[in-house]
Amino acid sequence: MKSARQSLRLMLRWNVLLAGSLLSACVGGQTGGEDAVPPSLPFPRASNDSACSRETTPTVVSSIDETSPAGFSAASVLRHAEGTFNEPLEFDRRPAARYWDASTPLSIQPGRDESLEVEIRYADGELRSFGTVDDPCGRLEIDVHVTLRTSSGAFDETVDGVLMASSPFEARLVLHFHTAVVQPYAPPQHEDAPVVPVHPLAGALDVTVTDDAGRHELAFLELVFTFSELGFNGYADGWIYGVDNGSLRLAPLLATIGETCDGGYGFPLGPEEPPVPDAMAPSAREVLALLAEMRIDAVRDDGARSPFSLGLEYMADSACGRPGDSELTFEAVLSIAADLGDARIDSRWPVEIRVGSAYDGALANLLIRADLGDASIRRSELASLEHDWGVTGVEVDGYDEVLITFDLSIEPATDPPRIRGELFIRGYMLSEDRSRPTRTEDGDVLGHLSFEAAPSP
């Protein structure tokens, strides 16, 4: 279920500022020619970084069967995270980066048809619990031994690792490897966040450029594995550097391990499958059935109210589950008919639905957004406002760009359900140099609706 959107998300995982820091670090140390190898390269912090840090003192758990302060035991995690796993390893062979010509293909070994074997073994390693069951940052860390193998020898690693779990349904493992000298990259806003150790790569992961004689090397690689009741998968992020005619080039190294979705974090599901098999979390079909029963009003700026029906149709092969967060994401088509006063909408819009559930399976929240964000229509495409988005009656003369945003948030567990959301159609003029639109808050509102729960009958 890998898609162009997923590849984009993987690539964007590295901040653009990192590429800048790589350039400054590398250019300062190179001497020109094929032998110009940067003396040191920074690497980003682990992908599990978040607002949660290690400021609190951990509680050491005495056995794998003991329920930790985080609310679950190590045994409940290890039952799906310990063992030997084997999944296909697929590299993106045409990376795109600011400092790399995307038309230049890479040859990366191992090939597309090779798989990665991952063995996780627990041997009385330390168990550390952070936070409590009511803490959103509560988690359990499990010290394990890790072995990575491929038949080609690209990976042949045996290292220590840390399984991190915020629920009994899922655990994540992050590993860093390097082939060049690297230095930690520490953003000041997360000084207290953990830094994953960097290991020298023992295997022989070769990177070549098919039409370039310059020297190209793998600098470092981050591997992120997810172990859950839905299975095992993961992704790899890294950087390749090369010197071509004395100029440094950088490219991201991207790969998926097994079947992934949602940028490498989730597991593909069928429309009838829940994200957590042993819990009561709903499937995509059950969510759509619930939404069809929601009583929602669309409210115009003049106070006029009218029923707003959520006619949603599931889009094939789009459901994606994240057991650790009890989260489900899928795509649907919204049949929308709405009166905005002078304007009207009558169309079918692609939307993304993101569902969050509690550990007991109760629906916590639903978020519906139009096709991952915004619909932006430039002056040359304003005719598509009616053809593609079904919007009529909007005066767009004089505007360089029209932007449509739609979001709807529902909390079904409240009584009555809490419903919030807005639909905006905004018009923009380009700046004086006509290179970019004005800021969002400066746009003219051409149409607006807010969404609220319909009054009880």
C-alpha cells in the first residue's frame, strides 16, 4: 500500500534545515575531487521524539509479568515484539532532494526482491516505566538484543536496542547506523530528549550512481520498526553524500520494510478490520455507519441553519491502522450539498477521516478533512471551482487564487456529541512582486459555513 504520498511523507520526515546543516558541515571539510569525503556529518534525533521527554525519573520494573505504572506489562508487549520477523525490503531508487538531480537514478543494494530478517530477543534486560496510565506520555522501555540480516550481506548487525511502548498493543524500535563519521544533531527545543546510539554499519549496503563517476557514500541510516498485533513493518531513512566535480551532492535514502501506510507508521487494513484486533475499536465501515446517523446543522453567517448530511463512501484500499494509538485513518468521498447564501456547493469531495479510540475501544474523536488539507485554485484554473469542486455563485473576478478548506471534528462519546467545524472559501491577491499569495488571514471570505450539533427534536 505504498504510495507517492507515503514516499513524500517519508522524505519530508527530515527537516529542510537538516539538509542545510549537512551542507555547511560537509562543504567546510571537503578538499575537492573524488576523494573529498566530509570529515563529519550531523544526524537528526530519533523519529520517536515528541513533546514527551525523560524529565521524570523512571520506575524500574522487576519482572516482565509485573504491571508497570504505565498500565501494562512487558510480557504483553513481548508477546508480539519478541521473535524473528522477515519482510520485503524495498528501496526508493529515484530520490528527490534539493541538492540532488532527481533524474539521476541510484543503484542501491540489496535489490528490490530482498527481505530483511529482524530477530528480537529479551534476555532479562532492564525494564523502565515512565509516567502513569493516565499520562499521555506514559510508556514502557524494554532493553533487548537485536539482530538484522539480509542474504546479500547488506545488513549483518547485532546490537542492543530499546523497545518503546505506550500501550500493550504496539512497540517501536529505533536504530541508527553510520558509515561516515557523524555528530549528534540536537535541536535546542528538545535538549532533554533521548538520543539513540549510533552504531557502525557492519554490513555492506552499497550505493552507486548509474551515470556518474563521482564518489558516493551512505552517511547514516535510521531504521524504525513497529511490532504490533497487526504484524511487523518499518521504514528506513538516511542520507547519501557524493562529490561530483568538486561539488557536494546530498540525497535521502528511503526504504519500506513490509506493508506500510501513513508515512511508514501504520498497517494496511481492510474496511471491516479494526486497528486493534483484541479491542473494541471500530472498523472503517462501522465509523461510516455511525457518521450516517449524526445529526449536524450547517450554520450560515446570517444565522440560518440547515441539516448537513454526511453522505460518505469508502475509498478502496485506504484504511490504515496504528494499534499503539488505537488510531484508524481512511479515505472517503463526501457527497456535499450546502447553501452558503449567495453561493452553493453541490459536489463530491475526497476527504480523509482520522479516528481516535480509547484503549477500551470507545470512540474518542473523529476528524474529517478535505483531501489532506486545502484545495487551492490558481487564476488560470478558476473554472475548476465549479467543475471540480461544485461551487457556484462565488464572485472570483479580481482574485489570483481561491482556497477551499473544510474540517469537521466530532466527539461521539459526549452527550450530546460535540461537533465543531468550518468550511471556508477565500480569495487572495498575489503580493506586489506576484510571486506568492498574501497571508491566510488577509484573504477575503467568499463563502463560509460553521458546523454544529443539530438541536434535539
